[in-house]
Amino acid sequence: MKKRFFKIAKLTFMLSLSLIVLTCCSFSSQKENNSKITLNFFNQKPEITAQYQKLARMYHAKHPNVNIQITTSGQGGGAAALQAKFASGEAPDIIMLGGLPEIDRYKDHLINLKDLKASKNIVPNLVSGGISNKRMVGIPVGLEAHGWSYNKAVFAKAGIDASKINNYSEFLKAVEKLNSEKKKIGIDAVFGFNGADTSSIASVSAQFTSLPYNNNLVKAFKSKTFPWKYERQMKNYYDLVKKYNVQPILSVKYDPSVQDLFFNGKVAMIPQGNWIIPTLDGLEKGYVQKNLGMLPFFVKNDGTDRLLTGSSWYLGITKDHPKRQKAAKDFINWMYTSKEAENVIINEMRFVPATKNFDVSRLPDDLSKQIYRIGTSKNAQSPVHKQYPNGFTNQALGPYIQRYFVNGISWKELKKETSAKYRQLREIQSGE
Amino acid sequence: MLIKKHQYLAFVLPAVFFILLIIVVPFLIGIYYSFTDSNGLRSSFIGWKNFEVLFQDSTFLQSFWLTVKFSFVSVILINLVGLAFALIVTSHNNRLTKSLRTIFFMPNLIGGILLGFIWQFIFTSAFQAIAAAFHLDFFKGWLSNPSTGFWGIVILFVWQMSGYIMLIYISFLNAIPKNTIQAAVLDGAKATQIFFFIKLPQLAPAFTISLFLTLANSFKLYEQNLALTNGGPYRSTEMISMYIYNTAFVNFQQGYAQAAGIILFLCVTIVSFIQLALSRKREG
């Protein structure tokens, strides 16, 4: 009997020892001094991690008892990583969310930011992208513009004046001219669209799906149908890309398209936004100011078409750790209202701020200034691709349009399949 | 006697505890979630609806069919290649065959993700260079075409698994009593006759193990798929595991994905049992 007891005791001891070893790691990290606070910031944009870390250090220098721990996960894995954080009970304090479907998933965890100093200053067009159940739970990270990024040097060589392109037929003429003088101006093809990336396909699709919602992103998020109102122009542009793009179009990927094809002047245009600015200037200082221009898509084709301007990402604060909420709010306020933080954001992240009454002359290049003016004007239109149902971009729209690019599907079938998938995904996901 | 019995328990219990905790409990929870509309954070019970929708989901059926095709092709190829490797390295016992053993086994030591990237380089850059140098259209754009993309994954998987399966065949080949072969040689049997009538029947248990391993592995294939094609072009090479992952962590339909996972589990179990039963019978 004694022996048996001894054995069981030993067994229990071993088991509990291993459990202690397993848990003590997590305990030690959670130990927190009352006066010292560590904020967890979940970032989904890997390309600006270094700048966020810099902001965190600057803030820490001013507020020594606030530490900001930045976790970055992006490039498709971000959403799943964020969910894992919540599931494991380690909800971050500040989270970066991409679009209303993602905001909706965490709506029960997010606090209302309406009274925040930072939120009062947000460009009005962008506010609806952070609204859930009539509460303002997200504030935009920055103002982004999407259209045709063109290489000024290539346009100049072909004798094309971009300011004279004001409607679709003029755009078409320019494309044809570029194509006929391909050899002379040294380009491989007119367009360098990265057909391999479904996210870029989604950004382009937004050019044709956003206008019907007129900046009401909540409406776009709730829509049960995919808007085909501008399908004729959509097809025109896709056919144009199909015809004049670097081939095989599905093998062109994002990085080569920006860093090689566009940067080296092997193509005249790529459909990208101002998020390519840091990459281009990283390759050659001053490249953007000298070489990068942007043209809108001519969708309505009535002279009112502008670059689409919106924000793909929003910041929210969670209520899982009430003790840290105030510190999180203070940090966000500091990021959006202090001059030193703004300087990092505009000069190092190369973002265009999403705040009203910003002094345009502080922006480092003409394109950013132009984007700020368009984004804060009356005609501004926000893109809606981030409001598509979860998975619609990667699982439906992207693959169908890729199929269309290689003639694997007709336009009619594409419409039918895309609409059906959109409805199906939206219905399943709006259940909650 | 009593002490012995408890000693046994003491050794087994910790393992049982962890198996329960890590495998059985999550598995049961998983079965429950397949009847919910869980999005990972919230869930409510919806009965058989997931399964009903699943069997009408063309994408699911397509990727399921692709996985069946893939498993069929790769099980046959891996076992053929693995057996051929084993015969080559056991035919003689010299330095060459010894180094070949290592070389054939090497791909198995590299992780699936890395292998995927290595072969991606081969299929895109190396093949492209061959195509350009010799003007052979056959080598062009392997991964941007659904059928060559499929064969790309097959080649990668065969390359990775054959060495491992080879090891199993080697051990069984070495276990064949030398005297039976010698007797056959004395009776004037040719090499092919020795292989088909002496070696092959005695390899039956090896087939059981190898078929089981390759079958289960090819049904569950994920990381090679991810690294090589990531389902592209336009989801045409998306196998069932990748479909499940994407449904769960891209679409955030986790109950639905769980239902697909249960279907996959049932299929793998049934197919493996049939295969085991059949080849056991032949072993007997």
C-alpha cells in the first residue's frame, strides 16, 4: 500500500512539475508592476514595423512607465494570427484591423473612440470605415490613394502629357501610343499589372464597385449583392490590361512588378496606390518626386473621376484589459495629434495623414500633396474592396478574374459566379 | 501482481493523460464545432446545415476530387520509385550504393516548406531558362497552368517521399532469407523471375506499411501545396487541406471548415481501413 502511494505521489509530482514548467513562462511575462504598463500593439503592416517601433521608443522616452510592445503579422497571415491572440486570451490593447468584416468580428471587444481627441480630427469621408453598430470603433491609419501609377520618364519619352488625359478615350489613345512605340521607349509592355496577387486584383476592382456606395462603407459592408453598375467600364479596363500587359500575366508578382518592371521603366503603368512610395524611394532617393505620377480610372467618364482615396486599415482599442485602456488612448492621441509623431508618419512611413486641416506643405512630395487635396475634397471617393466578405477577394473574385485574364471563363460566367459567391459568403458571415 | 499492475499504470497514465488532453478532447470539441456556425470567436448550433451546404459547394468538391486524383497518382508513383530505389541500393554492396542510399533519402530531411520553395525556383526560373535556351515550350510556365501545376506537386511529393519509402523496402528486402534466392538461382530462375516470384510475395507486409503511409500523407498534404503553388493558378491546385485552412482562417467560417475536416477524416479512415484489410489479406 505504501509503495503504491509513493508511486502515485511521484507521478503526481512529475505531472505537476511539468505543468509548472509549462505555465511559468507565460506567468513571468504577465507579471506587471502597477505603475508600469506594457501596451500590446498588433500591427498588420510589416512594411512599417520599424517606424512603429520608432514611435513606440519616442513615446516611451516621454512616458517612461509606458512600454509599447509591437507584434507584427501580415501578408495574409495577420487575420489568423490576430484571432489566435484573442482565442488564447492575450488580446492586444491596440489592434490594426482591415475593413469592416474584420472589425465586425471583434466588435464585442472594441471600445467606442468617439470622444477621443484623435477621432475628432479624422477626415469625414473615412469615418464610416470604422463604424460598427453606430459606434466609432476604428480610426483610419492613413489616407491612401489608388489609380494608375505611371512612370513620368516613360511618358515623357513617348511624348505623352499626363495632364491632358482626362477621359477614357484619351487614356486609350495614350496606351495605344505607348504600345506602338514600345521599342523606341524601351518598355516590355504598357502595363505591369501583377495578376498573381488577388489583393491587387481587389484594389483594382474597387475602382468599379465603390461609386454606388458614395463613401458609405457601412452600406457597402451590408450589401447582399455585388455591384455591377459600372461593369461595362470594368470589362473595358480588364480587356485593356489583358491585351497590353507583361505576359504571362498570372506570373507577374507584386514585388517584381514594383521594384523591377516599374522602377526600371520596363512598363509605363501599374495599377497601384501611394503605398509603393517608400519602396521606390528606398531604391533610389528622390525617385518618387521625379518619376511617379498617378492617373485615375475613368469610370463615370464625365470629368469627375478622381483617384480613389480611403484607408485600408483602422486602429481600434480593446476593452479586454481595462487598466491599460487609458494608456492606449493616450498613445493614439499622441500619434494623431503631436507634431513629432506626425513627422515620423509623413516622412518615414510616407503616409498621407487622415486628419483634417493638415498643413499640406509639410508633406515631402508633390504626389502626397495631391492625394491629400483629393482625399479631403468634396469629390473624394473611398474604395470598398476591404468591405467585401471575408475570403471573397482570395477565394472568389481574385481567382475568377485570373481565369478571365487567361480566357478560362467568359465575362458572363465571371459575373454569375462572382455574384453567387458574394451572396453566399455574405449570408454565411452576416449570420452573427 | 498488484504492484506490477500499478507499475504499468504509472507508465501509461501520463501518456494517456496527454493524449486525452491534446488529441481526444480537441477532436471531440471539433466534432461539436462542425455543427455550429462558428467564426472562431462566436458560435451557435445549426445542426447538419454545414454538411448540407458542403456537398453543394463546387469548390469543396473540386478540391476533394483533386486530392483523390493526387493521392492515387502519388501513391503509385512513390511506391514504384521507392521500390526501384530499394532494389538499386540492395543489388550490390559497394561504396556507390551506400552513397546512393544517403542521396535518395536526403530530400526527406528537408522540410516541406523549404522543398516547396526549392522546387518553385526549379519550375519557374530553371525551367524558364531551359525553355529559353532550347526553345522548348514544354518547360514554359509550369506553375501558371493547372495541369502542370498539379504534376509539379506530384513530382515534388514523389521526390520527397520516395527516399523514406525506400528505407522500408530496404529493410524488408534485407530480411528475405538468402537461401530462397540461392535455391531459385540454382533452379535456373532469371532475375525477373526471382523478383516477381521470390521477392515480391515476401514484400507484402512492406506494401501494407508503405501504402498506408503514402496514402495518409498524400491526403493530408498541405505545406508542399502552400509553398509550391499556394493553390494557384486561380485555385486550381488547391487541395483539401488547403481548402480547409483557407475556409477557416481566410473566410473565417470555422464551423464550416471543421465540417470539411470531419469529412476528410472519415475518408482517410475509411480508405486506410479498406487498404489495410485488403493488403493484410494478401499478406496472410
